[in-house]
Amino acid sequence: MIFARNLVLITTWFLLLLSGGHCLFAAKGAFPQQQDQVEITITSNDDAIIYVDGAVKGTSSWSGMVSVGRHKIRVEKENYFSREYEIVTVRGRELKIDLMLTPKSGTIDIVTDPPQAMISINGRMYGFSPRTISDLPYGEYTVTVEKPEYSRVVRRVVINDVKPVKLELSLYSGREVLLKTIPQGASVFLEGELLGTTPLTIWLKYGTHLIKFEKDDLSLAENVVVSQSGKKSFEYSLRVSNDPFDNQMVFVKGGTFRMGDSFGDGNREEKPVHQVTVSDFYIGKYEVTQAQWVAIMGSNPSHFAGCDNCPVERVSWLDVHEFLAKVNELTGKSYRLPTEAEWEYAARGGQESRGFRYAGRNNINFVAWYSGNSGNKTHPVGQMEPNELGIYDMSGNVWEWTFDWFDFYTDTPTPTENPSGPENGDFRIVRGGSWYGYIGGSRVACRGSDDPSNKRSYIGFRVAHPADDK
């Protein structure tokens, strides 16, 4: 009995020793085996695959438990440099790991014939050719090169680690077109040179060409627009007409618009922005050309004379009204200068407006001849892209006289209807910017002014007439 009791005491003492002095009363099998674990969080790029010790754990980011000790982390994503990282986890310490990947990138070398073509990649502008564009992440890109008076070229390219990308692109400057007339057999003239008789197949540069057709007492002067995706065949009906603007007037559906500096970076005279309502009217598709002026006035006052289809310039506001009086007497119509409100409404695109800074685009190089691309001279009308209404050169080439005297804007609670400026003043409004002007002058909201008797090599005009005068 004494021995048994001593054995129990010895056993109890031994168990207390093993338990660190704490009594053990649990039954056998009641203790689950436990491992020390630590929570880790791994963050990387979107859709990057996260590996821990070779096993896929997730994409983009992952949080989970790992055992205490050493682990290998790897993050991968297509077209990115992968990363590996070894960690040592310590009991009781959470770990956050940021493994952002760097994209693999390459370059595109672009050379064009002719040079100085505007380059855009996926819609973003990159300047003019020739040009090397670096640090483009691997992937597919749409490269577009454009130059006024030349074709647009579009290429799809892939940047990867196989080989460098080099584009050598030729921009074509024109195409063959077929000119037909009713009746046929009409003489065809371009800038005073006889080209042949209709039907006539000729090669013409991209752009707008003033073509004259004559047969007996029938004639027609027509601007033929040649473009990469445009018509290849043109047919015109000759008639007895003395109207220099036949088939060149664009109908503008009236409406209400916000006139003035809608971008918030204009000059004082463009503010405040105010609502204006204009009625239906017609406006010239092109600026009045030297050939049209000569046909009515008999002489050419232009500084840049010798280009029939270039805008007439060095004509004062007073000269223009003498011209209009003669045209109206000849045609029985009511041609006039557009009011300033009509001009801006048409330049903005009327009811088709997409809110562009310039007439037809936010990038001036596609719609306007200005000091940055004009070569210090005027250019034939209609060579740049038109605006939303199909009207050309409302930005750049030459400033355009409007009817109004200059005055500062005022705002009213209700839209002003068909404003035509104050009854008198010192200066008449000009609009649109010119070959000589800085880029800001070609904005649709920009206002210029000049003495109505002045003649400038950078001021011309376009005509308008009421909607009921057809």
C-alpha cells in the first residue's frame, strides 16, 4: 500500500514537471496538432499571377496564412518582367509585400515619304516624321500618319521581343479621276490651262481644285474635291449661269448656342459666354477665291496672286461690299457677309457641333493653315478637313470679315436673337485666324477686328445669304 501510494506521488510529480508546473487533466487525444502560421498579403498589377512556393494563390492581390520560415514568392504577367522574392516569416508578425511589375517595352521607328507627316499611335499624337518613339509597352498598336494634301496611311503593328519595328511609309499625293459633263465635249480648264474635253480622265492631287467647264454658251466653275476615300468619278450639268457661288453654299439650320470662350482660356473680348439664337441661313463652303473676285471685279488685289483657288486677300470691308453689290445685281440674289454670331455658329458646326476648339477638330494641324504649317502664304481653299457641316477653312488660311462692328459681349437672362453688333463703331469684326497668325487665333471663339478700310494680306471673306434666298 505504501509502495503504491509512493508510485502515485512520483507519477504526479513527473507529470507536473513535464507540464511546467501546470496540472494536466485532459484525456488522451483531446489536443489537435498545431503549427505556427503567419498571415501575408501580396499585391501586384491587375491580372498578375501570384505564386507562393510554386503554387498559384491568386491574381492581382492575395492574402493568406503560411507557416513560419522561408518562402519563395513569384509574380508573373504576360508582356511584363516577372519578379521573385524570398521571405522569412516570423511568428506573430504579419507581412505585406508589394511586387509591382514593369512592362516590357520597345520602340517604333517611323520614316515617311514625304517627311513631316503627323504621327498618331492609338489616337495619341507623337509629333512629325521621321521619329523614333520609345518605351511603348509590348502589345498591338494602330499607327496613323497624315499630311495635308496627301493620303492617310494606317498600319497595325505588334511590339514584342521578336524584332524591332520599323515603318517606312509612302504617302500618295493624288489619284486618277474621271470628269464628265452633260452635255459632253466640254473644255476642261485648271488654273487657266486647257486639259482636254469631257469625258476626261486625269490625275489630280488630293485637295480641292477649281475646275472650269465650257461649251458654247454653257459653263460651270466647280470645286472638285479629290481624296483618298472619295469619289473617282464626277459628273456635272452645264448651264447658263453668272453666279460665282453656284453649288457652293451650305445650309445651316438655326439654333441656340453658347457664344464665346467655352474652354475658359480665351481673351477678355471673348467673355462672358452667353446664349445666342440664330435663324436658318446659308454660308459659303469656301472662302471667296481670287478667281471668283476677278470674275466680278476684273482685277486681282491679292498679295499672293497667281493662285486662282487661293482666297482673295488685301480686300477691305468696304471693297467686299462693293463686290457683293455687283454679285447681287448680276444674280438677283442677296449675298452678304455673315454676322459674327452666324459665323461662330457655323464654325462650331451648328446643330452638328461636337464642341471642338477649332473648326472641325481639336488638333489644328488637320483643319487650318496657320503660322506653324502655312509656309508663310495662303493655300488653295478646301485642302484641309472640313468641319461638321462640311465647311472648309473656318480656322486659318485668312481671317474673314463679318458684318458686325466690334463691341464687348454682354450677358442676358434669355438668348439674344440674331444679333448683328452695335450700329456704329471704329472696327469691324474678323474671325478665324490666318496663315500669318498664331495658333490661338484660329480658335472658333477668337475675335479679331480691323479698320473697315484696311487691306491686309491675311484678311479675306466668305459670303452668306438668307435661307429664303435660294
